[in-house]
Amino acid sequence: MKLDCHTHTSRFSACSVISPDDLLKLARERDLDGLVLTEHNRFWPPDEVSWLRRAFPELLVFTGAEITVGPHHVVVFLPRPDTSLFLCGSLESLSSAVAERDGYAFVAHPFRFNPNFDELVRNYPFAAIEVASFNQPQSDRVELSLEYARRHDLQPITASDAHSSDPVGDYFIKLPEAVVSVDELIAALHAGDFDLHAPVLPGNNNKFPDRDIF
Ligand SMILES: [Zn+2]
Ligand SMILES: [Zn+2]
């Protein structure tokens, strides 16, 4: 199944210009099987997620959050939303909190703001790292991220980080089997058995040539 693990909507992320309805419609039109809504420092209310699932029964809709920790953005998936994680002041404390709750996390766009990301992070505490997204599409930064993942034995992950319609359907991972619950999703991600898809990766059409960061 094709899954986009990092998306934002205008419902709960002020920086996004795409509504939840439009995002889910596009995801379906562009052949995704599911996505994870990962708003900035906010979990979706369960009743509103239920409404979306009813409106888009053919799409698997999961929720996580993108948590700001100092200069870093960390995408977190938990079996149950827990806003206490928004208070974590370091990657290490957030990592411990995620592990205690049997969750999964990765740092988003590691080289988007910090070309010296590897100097900022002495001991990377998560199992995965986002290597390409619409907010980190440049081939040199993708290569830096892939090299970082290789050096630290991390799972690389690709996701759109969509804030608009543009990247929906172009960045995703492909899992060998469908997952229907967030617990299954977390287990599948930890297993690491998935393929990466991004326009800048070898073997893909480079629809988004290198460009400045917006
Ligand atoms: Zn971010
Ligand atoms: Zn994001």
C-alpha cells in the first residue's frame, strides 16, 4: 500500500493552504492508499478524524503530529494521542517518551534549516529519518540525508510534508501489506519493510528539479 506519512491541512496548521477535504480527495485521485495527518504541535480530535474516515472510506486516514523541539521538527505516531509530548525539550526526552508509549518517530527534513544537522545532533535517538520531502527536495540535501542514514544505520523514509496540493502523490512509502490501525502502522514502520518513493531518488522521474527552499 502507498502511504504518505507526513501531511498538513489548513484545519490545524496555519501554514497549510489545503483543506482536509481537498487533501484527501487528491490523495485518492493520485493513487495513494492512505496518509497520516501530522499537524504542527497538534493532534486531530478523534471525532473529527472519524468524520473524515466516514467521508473517505476508501482511504486509510491515520493521525500523528509534527513536534517542534528546538531547531528540529519530529514526526511522531502514537497508539493514542498524548499532548504531554509537546513539552519535551530535547530529542532525547522526546525519543524516550515515544518509546515508553510504543510509538514511532523520525526527524523531518533534517537538512532543510540546518546544513550542519549532523553537528547539531550528537546521538540521533530515533530509528528513522526523513530523507526527502517537498520541503527537502534538493538532490544534495537528499544525498546528505541518505549518507547520514547510512552512517548511523537509520531507516530512511520519504513523505510529502504537503502544505498544498503540489506534492501529494509524489512522495510516499510503499508497504508490502495493508495496515488498518495505527498499531499495525507503527509495527510495520519499525519492521522497516517498505520502499521509498520521491521524485529526486534514483529511478524516479525528477518532476521537481532542484529549487530554493520556500
Ligand atoms: Zn517541519
Ligand atoms: Zn511538516
